[in-house]
Amino acid sequence: MAIPKISFSATINGQKIGPVDLPEDLMAVELLQEYLNLTGTRLTCGQGVCRACTIIVDGEEGSRTVPACITGIAWLNGRSIRTIEGIAGKDTDGRPVPSPVQQAFLKHFSFQCSYCTPGFVNAATVLVESLAKAPIPVAEVEGRILTALDANLCRCTGYVRYYQAVREVILSTPGLTVDGPAQTANATVKA
Ligand code: FES
Ligand code: FES
């Protein structure tokens, strides 16, 4: 029996894709890795648990993270998506420049195997972008980091250095917080 297809279009990392006929049961991670050669989105649990496969969906209501392993392309149809390949900026010669979040993860040695890293980068990116639109008091930063990154699992380094890096980005970037000096207390992290 032929697999039903849908006409799929989307904007991925700023580039328009489609319309192209694709199997309607295709998951976003399969679309990215097998059809578009965007292999930075990691498939790990495949069950929506670890968030290594986190991608960003942009909309008028704001940006949100979704797990690409359990998000079907039918839901993504017509939407604007960012993957880890679309996070870095470019210098004047067109060479990639890591985003502030990526630079902070490198500086703090936040990862080892890095399998979880694209998910952390994307989750932290959405957090930082949301704070640029709606700054919060410094006293609320720890809670927002925990909330934003809580679903992302890491089994190498623990979480302390990821959280330290995100905290540094938030507290050192003008306009993300609205009052008070930079706080230095560590976030309480999950085991
Ligand atoms: S691979 Fe998607 S949540 Fe784990
Ligand atoms: S760095 Fe290996 S799972 Fe996070």
C-alpha cells in the first residue's frame, strides 16, 4: 500500500523549502537528517524525553522549542523553523561565528560528548530571545533558566556548566534583566 503524502512547505533556517510531496507520517528529525542533510539535530531517545532533538519553531506569538523526534511534518507544514545549523551568525566574510550561547558553552566547557548540546543551545537561545523582548528581574533569572532547560537531559557533565553559561549570557547581555546587580549563586540542578 502506498504511503499517503502531503505537500510540504516550510522556512528552515531562513530558506524556503517546497512545496514538495513527502510521506505524511514523516517526523521532523527524519525530514532534517534524511531529506535536507541537516544532521545537527540529534536523535537519541526518539520518544520526546531527552530533548537532544530540540528545534525552534518561530511564529507571530513568539518562538518555542519542540522535540523533532515526535513532531510530525504535518504540524510543521507552513511554519518557520530553526535548527542548530541556523543558530550561528556570520562574519563579514561569511564565515560562521558562534552565537553568544554557543560561545558561552564553549567557554564554560559545558559539554563532553556534545550529543545533548544542540538541544541545549536551542532551548537557551529561545530563553535569551524571549528575555530580550520581555526582560525579567535579576532575582527571577535562576528560576527561568531552570524552567527553560529543565526538559533537556545530559548524561556526561551534569548540568552545572550549562546553567552557568546561560546565566552568564543573561546577566552580561544588556536588556535581558531589569534591575539589580549580577547574581553569582549557582542554580540548583537536577542529578
Ligand atoms: S530524541 Fe527527541 S526527545 Fe529524545
Ligand atoms: S555532553 Fe554528553 S550527553 Fe550531554
